[in-house]
Amino acid sequence: MTSCDTLELSHIRYNINYKQISRICEKILPRIQHQIEKLTVEPHSIKPILSFNYPQLYSLSLVNFPEKIFLQYFTDDLFRHDLFAKKITHLNINILNKTPKEYWAVRTYFFTSILSLCKRLINLNFCYFSDQDLTVSIYNLPPPSFKSSTLTNLKINVDIIDDCLDLLDGRLNCLSTLIIKITQISSTISNTDNITKLPKLKYFSLISYNYTSYYDDLVCPLLHRMINLEELKLYLFVRRFDSIYIDGIQLYDQILIYMQRLNKFTFSIKTFVVNKNIRINLSSNENIQCSFIGKKYGQVGSYVHTWSMKTKGECHIYSIPYEFEYFHDLSISFSGGMFHKVRNLMMVDTYPFEHKLFKIISQDFPFLQYLYIYNDESEKYKEDSFPLITFPNLTLLHIQFAHVNYVEQFLLKKFTHLPNLLNLYIRYESLEKITNNFTNDVVHLNFDKLKDLHILELFVGSESFHKYFAFL
């Protein structure tokens, strides 16, 4: 008999011939159901697939569930199935974001209900995937609302740091791994404990894409509690006033000295400093590099940009090799390196980007898929003789808030080759200019595989516009 411990039905889409599902249930599952340990299913197949008994099953992944459909299954008591209460120890929930933001309350209900229903749950990934940031909000829930004495590993997105503090308040008393994204780290709303030590926590990953002014007051005290931590991962944007950049010395004094068992520290931290009331000489990139010497950090990358009046500046420090899929707020001060894991890059600056920087990025981010450019300043050096740049894996380009020079740079084939561009975000006026009011030959533009065109403002497309993009 053929051995099978994993069954994935997530590649089948809604337009499937349902006879195929029937065939799987009638011909295949009866032969292998006693061997299956892991299942991955989508909404259209969950009921027939879960009607079978799987004595070895411990891991279940529910993927591509619209929130309303997921709610319907809760209402239909599907999750009261013995499978969830008695067998599942590993659960992955992937919910599609096609409903209003108000559905955060429904997602919170899902999360708390799952903890209550799954009595043997050890590992839970609740909507923590690279292509979405669906959050839950639990900070205001009374203590009985959620708890688990079995859960050890949790991946989750939350709204504010109070949610994170509540997850660590003892209701998940066996938690050893917490991987969390926080939308906004701002002042706490509640009086949640941020002092009690967390001796069971061994792995902590914190990602927050928005700037916070509460790194020193909230993030550092939270990390001080993790006295037995073995691995730490931080992706943060910090705003400071009348202060200095976060460097190797500060990381050691404020964080690492409290974690004697730490084996691995992965980080990407960008500090934006504004000094109005005191005069401080902000560190140079050389100073920043020196601050990491002798502290057992391994190789560290950095770049610094200080404004001419020296009252404000920014500094980005990151461990090498770079371990994150995202690289946000890349500026003209970027010094290069290899970033094989980065799929999503955001470029932001008030100084112009030049062709040379785009060339460096195409080489240093070889697997880049999503590129966002925010810059209103025109390129200073522009020539038709620049060498061709290629982004072989780029599928999404966001240039709605970019100067038209960058639109030309990326959409004209004589400057840049984008063989797999599928999604384009752009201003209508920029589109008019590079197409000469939709009269230039489309063959000269990177539209060969374009599937989705997102235009910022409302507009009435001319007949020439519709003919030009008839392939969409």
C-alpha cells in the first residue's frame, strides 16, 4: 500500500468539477485515511473531507476561507467535531480579507473559540501569513474569555501592544514560542502587567511596521521579562526625540544583558531621531559599526542619513544574513548587500533616487516580488544610455506616489525589463504621459503580462484608454 501522511486539497479552486471531490472521497480517502497525519483543505471540500475518520491526524490547515464562510461553519457546529476537541494539536487558520475592517470582532471570536474548543492544541497559526495582516483585538476581554493550558506555540497579528501583554498575562501558561505582529505600539490603554517575568518563553518574534515612540518605555521592559529566551527576532521602526540612534551598545545594555541564555538574535531596527531641545552629535555609520564590535552580534549591516542641520536623522541596523521578507523605508543612504529572502521592498525618501540605486537593488534583491516607491523628487541624472535593469520576479509595482521619472524608469522597456509584472498601481496622469495619451505602441511598455491596473483617482477613461488596455 502506498504510504501517505499528508493530504493537500488547497490547490483545487471553486470552479472545480465536484465529481473530482466525490472521486477523492469515494476512491482515494478510504484507502489512505488511516495513514493521514496532516490535512490542508479549502471551504468547498471541508465538509466531505472531514466526514472521514483519521485516527493518525494531528495537523489541520484551513486555507482561503472568507470570513463570512468561516463564521457559517462556526454557526453550523463544524468546529464542535470531535476532531477538534480530541485530536488536533497543530492548527493553521488562513482567512481571506474580503470583508470590512469591523470584522476584527468576528476574528477575535474565532480565536477565543478555537482556544476553548481545541482541548489538545499545541501549535496555532491564526492568520499569520506573509500576504495578509488580519488582526484580533483581545486587550479588553475579561480573563475567562480565553485560556489554554496546552498551547505552546502561537503565531498571531494583533492591533496594539496591550493585546500582546494580555497574551502573556498567564492565560496561556505553557506558551514557549510567540510570533506576533503588532499594528501599532503606542501608549497602553489598560493596566496590564508588564513586569512579571516570563521564564517559560524561549522564542519571541516581534514585527511592527509603524513607527513607535514607545520603544524605551514599552518594548524594552517587555523584553526584560524574557529571562530564559533562547531566540529573539525584532523588526521595528523607532521614533525618538532629543536622543540618539539605537546602536550595538544600546541593544546590549537595554536588551541582551537581560537574556543570559540567548543563542540567536535577528533584527532590523530603524531609528528616526529629532533633536529640538538639546544638541547631540548623531553617530556616523562608522560609529554605528564600531558599536557592534566585541558584542557577539555577528555581522551587522547599517546605513545612516543625517540631515544638514544635524537636528534629525535616521539609522537602519540589521543582522546579516538578512532574515526578513520585508525591507521598508529604503533611502538613498542604502549601502548595498545581499537580501535573498526579501520579497517586499518599500523605497521612501525626500531626496531623488537615481538609476544607479535601482541597478543596485535589482542585483541585491534578486527575488523581489513587490516594490513600492514613494518619492516626489525628479531624478537629477537621466540618460537614454543607462544600462538595462531587470527585475525577473517582480509581480507588483506601486508607483502612485512616485515622480513620473520613476514611472518612465520602470515601465519603459528601454530602461527596465519586468517580464512578470501582473499588478500596477499608478496615477492616471502618469499613465497618460508615458503612453502619450495612449497612442504610443504598447509593445514598448512592460505590460505584456499585466492583469490588474489600479489607478489612484477617479477618472473617465477615453475610448483610446479602453482600447489601449483591452487585454486587461
